[in-house]
Amino acid sequence: MLNAIIHFSIHNKLIIGFLTLALVVWGSWSATQLPIDAVPDITNNQVQVITSSPSLAAEDIERLVTFPVEVGLSNIPGLIEIRSFSRFGLSIVTVVFSDATDVYWARQQIAERLQNVTNQIPPGVGTPAMAPVTTGLGEIFQYTVVPKKGYESRYSLADLRTIQDWIIRRGLLGTPGVADVSGFGGLLKQYEIAVDPDRLRSMGVTINDLFTALQQNNQNTGGAYIDKKPNAFFIRSDGLIGSTDDIANIMVRLNDQNLPVRVRDVAQVRMGSAVRYGAVTRNGQGETVGGVVMMIKGGNSSEVIKEVKTKIAEIRKTLPEGVQIIPFLDRTKMVNSAIGTVERNLLEGAIIVIFVLVLLLGNWRAGVVVASVIPLALLFAISMMNLFGVSGNLMSLGAIDFGLIVDGAVIIVEATLHHILLRNKDQILTQEQMDDEVFGAASRIRSSAAFGEIIILIVYLPILALSGVEGKMFRPMALTVAFAILGAFILSLTYVPMISSLLLDKKVAHKNTFSDKLMKQIQRFYEPALLWSLRHRLPILLSAVGLLVVAGFLFSRMGGEFIPQLDEGDFAVDTRTLTGSSLSETVDATLKAERILLKQFPEVEQVVAKIGSGEIPTDPMAIEAADQMVILKPRDQWTSAKTRDELAGKMAEALSVIPGVTFGFQQPVQMRFNELMTGARQDVALKIYGDDLNQLEKLAGRVGAIIRKIDGAKDLYIEQVAGLAQILIKLDRNQIARFGLNVADVNRTINTAFAGQSAGLVFEGEKRFDLVVRLAADKRQSIEDIQNVYIATPTGQQIPLSEVAKVTMEQAPNQIQRDDTHRRITLGFNVRGRDVESIVTELRQKVDQQIKFPAGYYVTYGGQFQNLIDAKQRLSIAVPIALALIFALLFFTFDSVRQSLLIFMAIPMAAIGGYLPYCCAGCRSVSRRVLALLPCSGCRY
């Protein structure tokens, strides 16, 4: 069959030429359509369910919201795990599915079950909703909305947030590939009715009266139409609130003198803002407003970013005078850096291979024939990548080996030259004779070349066997190489014989070339060495075995990590103030840090801190936590340090002068991957499971003390599950019954007075804002203000809250996290200057020796370490299978165990040359080094 294909190709040159041209066109078009990113998206298949309930504490959120959602979603087919996060005002349940599960089917299943779950959640507590369909690589574009110089006083934080929500966000939502846009920071504008409790009481008005009046005086209606020939006149009543004056003039009730009591008589009507759970600061200059553009799962980040930038340019023209959009995190920077590295390496590799081919073949025509296979095979690989949905990134395109690609072509062209020279020396061949000579040479050698290429493909089977995170990371590499080798195989059967018969010189004459001279010199040294080795077999064998043993020993002593870290070019600094710190305290801390970084490090271009949670809280942080995005200049402009780790260390030392604040240095995408996959932001995550939060915190403290003493463990983070200062209002049911009240009445008054409750909406054209009732700001500042809140009784009497409740200050849980309905506490740390595997091994030994966990409590180790263990387990099965297949192919070919073993021994011998340089260079990464050396198993038999 192979001979028939070669014969057809040589004798139908025009058809093969057209097919080659079609490949060029198809490959060029595919290159423009190929999804491009820096790294593969390794986020697991997950759906987040978010419930916002601004007035409930962590324990109530867990009991009333999180637990019903977990139970309601626990029986969906394909589910792997459920993680949950409960903190003041927020519940996030992350449902992780198998990779084979379609995410849209999973979302449909969750949506159906959430309808039943909603009925189990008490009214008014919150409504669960799914987060956008995005991933860890989804945050492709982040920006700030700031006033230009000279316009700072014209635009308040509320104005900037309104511009973000109603101009910028609306403009971006229609962009292809954008899942959603999350606003961050600023003040969410509201129409606020700031109630004065003294005036409310003196007028004999209750909060319920105020709510009723507002709801009844903010509505439109219609009266059908009047048929007045020849016209019809439609009737419309305009009763919607349009301004603060409209609100102020609403009548609440008639007093004893039948005079109207208006809203303005019991409250101040003004523009206010919602209770804040997040903020944004920039360059140490104060607060501003930000936005995060989230790409839909599976989108082409390069194309989506282009569309976003085009849309941003259009939106800029519609912004009010003096307002500007300043990007601070643009995925294009990381993508261009990674793809630039790939392009440079591919170009350099191609030049080196072509140079060596021309040099050693000794024939420039033969060199051109072989070299032309490189771009054609690359175009074929890109076409197949686009067809099968494999993105172009550092792992996939960077894995292409031109030496493997041209292997078959070199064999055929070299054999053809040798064949022609032996049979037709000093002759001039006709085209027909040339065709016959090329066919004879190619047909005889093609089976051997095909055999070698099949073996090379087999050695990539272990990589294709990987699953989970490690599979998503490395499978694109194996597929891309397989596509390239398959393309080279097809070209060696069709294009190479055809172009060889056309391009190779038909005037057969042997000339001494540089290649001949070089090979003679090599032969002069090689032949004596070979003869000496044959005479001294035992020393050579013992030396080889000794080197193999040494290489194996060094390999076993090398550390391991899952994957090398990609230098994203920027830092994401996990910033934490003391548990229970206020939002303003965290803002002050981030501003101080920003000023220090900008003043002491000229490498820093800008610093933007995102504090707390955004509008779409897929990244749930407390108000005492912040992500500081440190945007760096290009590496050639650095002066303070030469490496990323050195710069991070110096920055951490400079920031250590800020008391009560901890800083952990990571990278934006790396941190987001860690958080979405394991629930922790650090490279290594330890989770201690148990029921009692206090016991969990004690155990975490003891484990944390061990981690601090381990070399290479940096930026230790221990989750603070307790220590949140909470004002507890303990209701006295006897007193409530005495005044004829019920708990719902008291709770509504408390919620309205301090959190505020919406009494409707106020429209400004297409914009809509909440109409909120709450106490005036100066009336909600202390415990005494809470005690003095008046509650209306059924008899019309108004009594202070202190009559029916006891108000105290207590410590409460800060947040509660669960995995598969089990409570847990998380510890995390980053790894610098050492490998992950050795650190975790040392940590495990020390934890087992020094800590005895109570019954029902246990610890697990996750993050990159768990990915490493999973990869090693699968490789320990897949690699022996691949080696067995290679030996089987050798045996079927040679029909001799001895000859098969003789050739098979090349694999461990080749490993010597692979492991020793790794050890000498101080490299690590078990997954990477094993996968990098696998192709040695297939070269060349």
C-alpha cells in the first residue's frame, strides 16, 4: 500500500502539487483561526452557585443557605466534589464535575434543582444564582475608571461606579466571547431615606408606615384608551418617583390634627450608597472604580481581547468629559510573551536543523527538499489543532521537535541520493529514469522510516493517558507533536518523493564536499574508539551499567514539582490585614503598600489593589483581604533585581514595615488557577477536616508552626475562621410576648435601621437605583445606637430595642469552608528556591511525628503536590505499557528476542544523557522531565 502511494505521487506530480498548495492554504487559514493563549486552561469543570445575603452572619449563611444548596445539588450525575464558602453576607458553593460532563448540561441540572432549593431557603434571605460560564483563564482584561487630571473634584466614587455599571459594562456585555463584566469598588448609588428615630417617634410614625407610603406612591398605570374617531387616545398615569423632592413630598400618614406627615418630616432624603464589601485603590492616590472582563469558557482569548479593546475604544468616545479607562491587567501581555518565546524557539530550531541538514547531506538541493517538510508539517499540525480544538500555547507549539519531523524525509532523501550515486555515477538521467530511481529508493526504505515514526508516536501514549489537571496541561503537547509527525509521515509518502524527483540534480556526479571531509574526520576518531570498545567489552559494559545506576540514583534524589511556573511578567500580592479589620483600614494598608512599591522600585509601572468582593463575587475575599496587582515594566528595564524571586523577596522586605499586614507574592493567573482548583491561592494547600471550628484553628496553628521552620516554604497563610468582632442582639422572647410583638417585627426593624431595606426603585431614564430606608449615618455608629432603636408595638407604643433584647460584643466565626459537606480549615504556602515534592515529604513526616489528630480530624495535602502525585501514578502505569508496545514492535520486526533487546537497550542508555544534565543544572519537576525524555524511547531504530 505504501509503495502504491509513493508510485502515484511520483507519477502524478500535478495532483500532489495541488494538494500541497491546498495544505498551505488550509494551514494558513487555520493559523488565523487557531485559539491562542499563553498556557492551556487547566481549570476543572465547575459551576459556582452564589447567594448574596448582606445581613446574615457566617453561621446563619451556612445553616440557612449553604447547607440546603449542597444537599440539593449532591446527586447530579458526573459530580466529583462540592466545595462551599460561607462568610458574612455571602455563600458560594462550587460544584466540580468530571471533564466528560458538558458544562451547559451541568448548569441546566443545577438550575432545575435550584428551583427546589429556593423553596427551602427562608424568604428574604437570598436567592441562589449561578456565576458566569468562565474559568481560571477567564479574567482576560481588567481596568480602572478614573478622572483625568483636573477633574478629580467633579466625579465622586458614586459617579464613577454609575459610569462603570451603566455605560462601560453595558457596552462590553454585547462583545462576542464575553461572559460578563464585574464591577469593583466605588459607591453603588442609592436614593437614601435617612430616618431620624426621634422625629419618627415624635410624629407617631413607624417604619412599616414609611415603607407602605413609599410603595404606594411609586407606580405607573394605564387606563386603556378612548376611542375618539378618527383617533384613539391611550391613557397613562405617571406616578413614578423621579427626584429626591418627589420622595420628600410623599405623605406617610395624617396626624391627629389631620395634617399630612411627609417623608421630609421624619427623614432626610438624599443620594446615598449601598453598604460596601469591596474597594479599589490605585497607585497610592486613593480609591477608584474597576472592572473585570470575564471570557466565556472555551473562548479564543486573543480574539476576545481584540474585540474588547475595539469596544473599549468605542466606549471611550461616549464617556463624560474628564473620565478615562486605564487597563492594568491585559492578558495580551502574557500571551505575546509566551507566543514570542515559541516563535523565537521555532525559528531558531528550524534554522539550526536546516543548516545541519544542508551541511551534512552535502547537497543543497537535498537540504531544501528536507527543510521544506518543516513548514508543511507545521501547517498540517496547526490545521489539525484547529480541527480538534487544541489551542496554540507555550506547551503545545513549544513541544514541536523539528528533528522528529524531518526524520522520515531525511531517510528517504539520503537513501535516494545514495541509490542514484551507486547505480548511475557520471550519468545524466531523464525525468522518467529519475522517477524510477526515486521510487526504487523510497519504496525500499519507506517501511523502516514508517516503523520509526510509529514508535515515536507510541511513546507519546503515556501523555495522552493523563487525565485531570495534568492531562489538560500536557495532552495538547502530545497531540500537537502527534499531528506534526503524522503530517510529516504523509508528506514523506507523497510530497517528498514527488519533489525529490523534480528537484534533485539529474546529472549524477560525486564531488568531495565539506560533508565528506567532516565525516572522514569523525570516522578517524570513531573507528579506533569502536575497535577498542569491541576488544574491551567488559569494561564498557560495566561503565555503561555504572553510569545507568548513577543516573537512576540521581534521578531518584531529584525533587519534583508538577509544572514549571510561567513568568507572567506581573505580581499578584495576596494582602491580609488582621481579622475583623474594617474596609477603611484595609484601604489605608493597601495605599501605604502601593506608595512603598512605587517609590522604592522603579520596575513598577502601576499598582492596583482589589479589596473584598466585586459585584460578581467569583473570587470571595473578606474586607480585610486584598489582591494587589503589581504591573511591572519589561525585564530589560529592571534595576533592583535580576530574577522574579529576587524581586519578590526585596518587595516583601520593603513591605514588612507596615504593621499588622501580611503579603504573599504570586502571579495573577497562577493564583486564580490555584484558587479555582483547590479553593486555596497558594502553591501547596493543606486542609484539616473536622467539626469544631475552635479545634480546627488550634490544629492549624500547630501545623503552621511546623511549616514556618521548613526551608523553601514562603508566604504562609493560615485561614482565620474565628476572631470576627460581632455585635450580637439576643432577643428575649418573654419581653417580646409581653409587648405583643414577634421576632419578625423586631428583625425587620433591625435590618432596616442598619443594613437598609429597599422600598422600590427610582428610574433615571434607563438607569435604575434602589430606594432604601435606613437610619441616618450618625444614628448607627455604636452599640448604644442599636440599643436605642425604637420598635413599634401593636398598641402604637414605641419601645427601645433594649427592652426586648440584650446587645453585646462577641467573637464569632469569620468564615466557614466545607468540602463535601465536611468543615475544614486551610493552610497554604508558596514554594521558592526548592521543589514541591521534597517540601511536602518533609512536612508530612514532621506533622505525623509531632501532631496527633483527635478522632474525626485529619489532614490532606493538595495544590500542585496533588497534581504531581496524580501525574506520577498515571505515568507509572502508562510508561511501562508504552515500553512494552515498543518491544513488541521490535520483536515483530526482527523476530528475535536478542536483537530486540539489543535495540531496546538504547532507551536506558539514552536516559543517562538526559538525567545527568538535569542533575548538573539543578533542575527539578518530575512530570516535566519524564515527559521531556519520553521521545528518546522512539529515536531512532
